[in-house]
Amino acid sequence: MRKKKSPFAVASHLIKTKTTEHLVSDAACTHPIGQLYWRDAAENAIGKPIVYCMATVNEVVGCFAGQPGPCAFVMIKSIGGLNGRVNNVLCAKFCEMLATKFGIAGERIYLNFQDVPASSWGHDGATFG
């Protein structure tokens, strides 16, 4: 029997941000990083409705190039929707926001983009593919 295709197969994605900057407890939804994600990353850049999106923002202790100071790592995973053009748009948006809101220089930010097969992403007891 063939498995019914989930709407998540073309819509699910996650952004995971780790930064040395202090954050509040509901940062993924109310913090500027979360707001940028929901508005620009999810809907505008990737073209996916926020109902299928998840964001996490974590404060960490870190250093970059062996030096202490503000730094960030942003990981964006999606079932489709990512490509070179979209990744460049997202990279510019996140680097600009992290520099403007937190003073994290672009040379102290890494971003990672992963297009994940639907069969490698699960939700509510089943994978999407």
C-alpha cells in the first residue's frame, strides 16, 4: 500500500541558530532572529508557509578563529526550496540582521544550508517521504 504524501514533503523546514549573545526564553518566536526567520526566510526567501516551519535559537559559549567575542552559527534545513540563489539571499539577510541587532561581524558568522530528502525528515510518527 502506498503511503499518502504529506503536505510537509514540500513545506517542512527548520532554522537553528546558536549565538554567544544573550537571548530571552521565547526567542525563537519573538527575538529578531525568530522574526526574521518567520517573515523573510520562511515565507519570502524559501516560499513556504510558516505553519510548516520550526525555529530554535540557543545561547552558547563560543569563540571564532580561536578568539573570544560575539559569533553565531545558523543552520537552515529544508525539504526543497533551497538553492544557490536562495542560500545567498538568506546568508545576506541573516548576516545583516546579526550585525545590526547584535554587533556580530559577518566574518564571525557561519551559515549551513541543507536540503533534506523527505524520507530523512519525520513528524508525528512518520517520515514525509
